[in-house]
Amino acid sequence: MVRNESVSRRTALKIAGAAASTALVAGCTGNGDDDDGNGDDDDGPVEIDPGEMVFEGRTAGWELVEPVAADESNPTIVLQEGETYTFTWTNEDGGRHNIELWDDNDEVVEDYQTEVIDEQGAEQSLEFEAVSEITQYVCEPHTGTMIGEVVVE
């Protein structure tokens, strides 16, 4: 009986080891949807020239559509300090959304925010000057999914 328990344990360990190795290899190869193999579809920061940028707002995340479409939700955007930008977005799902520009303390910078709207197809624009305090663009009702990084150079 003791011998059978040993064999069973060794077999179980071999199976567990094989499963772990398979998971490790699968994790290293990515999902085939991105260029860097890390599985996150991250295309890197998107440099935005001064002017208008256009997003679609959905509870699942912000989608950049202009001046260049990003392949990921909530892309990191790079802005030039002192330049004027307009963040325009369309409510794509009829959820409660707005846009706010936050600092590192999750506080609105210089009152850069809009009212919350919930009408599908409605559009809002927020004109602002890029200042170094801005680190995130956020939909306040959906801070867990609609939040992107801002880099001001």
C-alpha cells in the first residue's frame, strides 16, 4: 500500500510539472495579437500633435480613433507641454460617462472636466492646455476601466 501511494504521488507530480511547463510556455508565447509577445496588445504611447483628438467612450474603455486609431483601449497619449488640445469623445454605449484630466493624486487638474452624460451618440469636447501635472484621462463613473495614462513632455 505504501508503494502504491509513492507511485501515485510521483505520477501526480509529473502531471503537475507537465501542466506547469505547458502553462509557462503558453504564457511566454503571447496570444498572437501583439508584436511584443506579452499578450497585452500594447502598441506603446501615441504622440498627439496639438489640436483635436477623438475618442469613443464605452464602459469597457476609451478607444482613440483620431488623429490615429490605436489598437488598444486606453492608450497612453503623449502631449507637448504648453500646447492646446481638445479631447472630443462620443458616448458609444449610452452609459454614464464624462472626461476628467487627473494628476498623480487622482485629483482633477485645473478644473479640466466635463459633466456626466448618458445619451448614446452624444458628444463632448474638453479644450485644455497640456501641463505637467496631467497624468491621466479618466471617466469618473468608470475609473476601473476608462482610464489612460498621459505623458506631458
